[in-house]
Amino acid sequence: MRIGTMIGSDRDRPARDRVANFAADARTAEEHGFTSMWVPQVPGYFDALTAVTLMGQATSRIELGTAVVPLQSRHPVAMAQQVLSTQAACGGRFTLGLGPSHHWIVTEQLGLPYERPARLVRDYLQVLNAAFAGGGRVDVENENFRVHSPLDVTDLAAVGAPAVLLAALAPVMLGLAGGQAAGTILWMADERAIADHVVPRLTKAAAEAGRPAPRIIAGVPVALCAPGEVDAAREYAEQTLGHAELSPNYVRLLEHGDARGIGDVMAAGDETAILDRLRRYREAGVTDLGARVIPLGPDVATRAESRRRTTEFLAQLCPEL
């Protein structure tokens, strides 16, 4: 299992510092030996693809990806154009994490329909895969899109086509992630949900499509703390990251595992406890960890020290566990 890191919205830092912070965080992750860094598309905050472009210019080795960009916010040709531009800026190190998001974002925030999301993803992927095949033109007609567009952004022979990972939780989406994409990027999935629900469906779809073994990236909150602080750490993670009650997709995923919220998915405690939990994720079939460091403490200085200690412990496990 490769060890990567996942950042948050950067909303705790002043807006004026965000551009510099993205570049600095990526350089630090690369220097620590993390294999990847994943950037969320948080509604109302800095654009994830733009952040990855900044990170790509500040680094030379680390894989950079989104986790994830809602596909409804961009036409697939516009998405392909921006993704290929990002891939060029990253020198071929970009991975697109893409998903249909949730009704409370797509409908309630953006005012767009959230109907038959799996069919939309299927048709969207058909356009993206055609765009990433090269050739200078995209010609695709399906149920949702009629595309006849020139597209000549970068030299794909030099940088390679960007891989696509789907935020796949349900069986049909997992089939698309294995059969038409490079795998899945998960959030709110514990070990049993991954081993019993995600892995079998994903690998079966990839095998039937003749594709390579799929990647399974698990976003997992991590906090290095004393054993007596674990319950408080889990409660804090629920307060800051938990939103399962708003998303039926997550509720259905939780039913496949033992977790009831993001606090139960979290790796928290001392070094031994965290290592044991991460090994269980590896044994469940996770190929890549997206560790979301959760800093603990009553003030900024204490949380900064907590973040440093957790990050440095995870760096000791790099590049692979």
C-alpha cells in the first residue's frame, strides 16, 4: 500500500496565503517521501484543478490528484481541456479523481438535476476516454452528450494520458470504475466495506473489461495521539468532516461495513494503533492511502505541533507500507 496524503479546504488559513500554501504543502509532502497528494474540490473554496497545477510547478516527483471534482460542474470537453492542461503542467503526474457528487451539492447548491447519476458518469467517461486517447478531435454521441470538437492541448505521447479514478460507492458505479476507469477513490469506507463490497465488484469489472488491476485509494483521517485522547479525536473528526447524514450515498456505503461515521473510519491513537489500523486497510485491498491528517489541540500552536508529529510519523512509513 502506497502512502499518500490528502489535504483539506485550506479554509483555516488566510485567503491571501492559499496560493503559496498549496505549493509549500506539495513540496513538503514530496520531501517527506509521500507517493501522492490528493486535493478535494470543496464547494465555495479554491479550485482543485488550479491548486494541482500550482503544486505541479512546485514539485517534480509526487503524484498529484483531485479527490474529487464533481462532473456536473463542467462539460466533459471543458473538463478534458482543463485536465490535459493540468497534466502538462504536472509533467504527466496528474490523476483525475472524478465523481457525481451528492444531491445536496448538485441540486441544492448548483441548481442542477441529480437524476440517474450512474448513466451520466457512463456517458461522461466515454467523452473523457475519447479525449484522452489523443488524435486532436473528440467525436462522441450518447444519451447525454453530442460532442464533435477539436481538442489539441498537449503532447500526450510525451506526458501520457491522465488516469481517471471514480468516487464509486454503489455497485453500478464500482462497475464503471473498474470497467471504464483506473479504479476508485473512497471516503467513509472502512475495512469490511472495502474488502466485501468494493474490491470484489471493482476487480470483477476490470477483469471482464480486460483492464489492469484497479487502484483503490482510501481517504482515511489520521491523528497521532495518546490512547486516552482517541475518543476526543474521533468526536472532533465527526464534527469537522462528518456529513454522512446528508448523503444517502454514504449511508448506503456505511451499511456494507462496521463504521457509522467518519470517526469510526479514522486511524487514531499511538504509533502502534495507527500502524495496526493502516495494515488492516492494506489487507482489505487498499492500494493507496490518502491520509488526511487531523491536528488536535485547543489552540493554533498545539494543532500545528500535532500536525507535524502525525505527518512525520506517516512519513516514516513512506513510500509503501
